[in-house]
Amino acid sequence: MSKCEFYRTEMVTSRAHAAHSGRREPPPQRTLAGYCAHAASVVSRLQAVTVVGGARMLTCGGDVAKCILPDKL
């Protein structure tokens, strides 16, 4: 597996709010969001961080052989 130079990751923290005023809020969840820094990418940093499931839209995982933009690299 050769590593893509445009693949980046960022730690994202999401908070769940308490459903009722008397309940305790669950702890925040931290996940690693992957995105592509290439100008022609279908998943930008903003999409990966803000859209629910946005990080799963990028299917390559940083592997150049699975890249969906091979002609633009």
C-alpha cells in the first residue's frame, strides 16, 4: 500500500445533549475523520468534519491504489 500525499486526518469531538433536563449528558465521542486535501476531491475537510458520515464518504483510506482521482494525481 502506497500512502497518498493528499490524505489527511483530523480528530473530531461530537457532543450529545441530554434528552431531559434532569439527566446527565453522555460523554463526548472522539472520532478520527479522514479527508482529501486535493483540489478536485469529493470530500473536503469541512465535509468530513461537519457532515454526519462525511468521513465515510472517502473510500480510499489514504491508499493510492484505491484513489477515486487517479487521473488528477
